[in-house]
Amino acid sequence: MKKIFTVLLLSVVVCACKKAEDSPTYTVKYVVTGTSVNEFKFNDGNSVTKAVKTPFTGTRDTVIIYQKGGLVLNLQAKADAAAMASLSGKIYVNEVEVATQTDADTDKDGKTQIKIEYSLK
């Protein structure tokens, strides 16, 4: 009986370890490029919204590692720049671009904003 219990316990431990190794890991990079960017926020739909330091001009990015799928990734950015400046945002998952959006300030008011959402499977 003791041997059966030991074998059963070992089987459970091995299966649990294997399952943990098989769970996917997602490396997500949020990227924003623009002029006079004054807001760069992101979240995964479940946690508190995080922000990247602003203001800035050029490109900034941040990388977050998620241990599970089923999340809805959100990226939001705003900029106040000269008319006809553009603002773009991208979301990469495991180094593959999965979502992008650009606001080219077509109304020429000098204010641009993007909102991107992507479901992590």
C-alpha cells in the first residue's frame, strides 16, 4: 500500500510540473511614437492601468510578460503637437506585431489619440 501511495504521489508531482512547463508565456511590447506625447497608458483588462513617463517626443516602449492567455490588452496614447503631426501605437506579442493604429491629425487641430485593443489567446 505504501508503494502504491508513493507511486501515485510521484505521478501527481510529475504531471503538475509538466503542466506548469507547458503553460504559455507571452512577452508583450507596447510601443508609442509621436510628437509631444502626453499620455501613454496600458493594461491587460484585469490589472491596474500602468503608465509610461511623459511627456516625450520620439518612440518609447515597455515590455510586460504575462503567464496566461485570455487577456484583453489595451494601449492608449494622446499627444498635443503641431498640426499634421501623427501619433502611432503598436502591440507586439512574442516579437510579432499584432495590432497597430495611427492618428495622422487629419482634422489639423494638433491633438492626436489612439486606442488599441487586442485579445491575447
